[in-house]
Amino acid sequence: MDDSRRQRYQAALHALGRREAALAHEVPPSERVRRRAARLLLENLTEAQLAQYASDRTFDVIGGQSGRRYRIWHRTMQNIEEFDPQGRRRRIWCFHPVGLDLCDVLLAQKTALELFEYDALRIAQCYSDFAFNSAPPDVPWR
């Protein structure tokens, strides 16, 4: 990891509210899980995604099959925006595994959109009525 990426990584961890414990055994198991999930997410973001996430707790992903742009927000529900080519929100998507830390969910969403986008969207809940200036829906996989 180069110095620039390491600095961004450290800044992102700080932005997540990471605080160092004096001793590892003093950190509750739930906090260790949260930290490990955050670290894994940050290690799997590109430099651009890392900078965006450190700045505003979102990151953009390009769909691996359609080439569409999605924005994943650091929140638990309805956290994936799909944009049209002009950058307007088309719809909001919601899909996630159950029982994981939020950062693990974000990484799973990123991976799903990049590797098997249409399968992920097929099981996702779509909220097109929330889209501001939305384009007409033309989802071929629905």
C-alpha cells in the first residue's frame, strides 16, 4: 500500500469514528467486529471510492453488466441510488444480506453490483417513485 493510499485509509478509519483501545482485550467483541468490517470495506475500495467515502460516507460503483453508475450510502435501508447518464437519480434500490455489520453489507452490495449486477437487482426492492427528475423505467431484468 503506497503512502497516499495509507493516508487516505487512515483518514477514512478516523472518519468512521475509530478510536484506539489501550489493550485489545478491552475492546468488546461487537466493536472488534465493527472495526474488522470497516477495515475490510476500506481495503476493498478503489482510491477514488476511498476518497469519496472518507469525505461523505458514500461511494460510486459501476455496474459490471450494464455500466450504470450507482452510489452506495453508509446507511441500513434504501441506500443504493442508480443514476442516468446525465447524473440524475433514476431509482433507489435496496438489497442486503441479513445479520452482518453495516460495513460488511456495503462491501457485499459493492461486490454484487460489480460482479453479478442483474442477479442482485432481480432480488432487490426498487423504489422508482423516490427518484427526483427520474427517467422512465426500462429495467429489462424485471
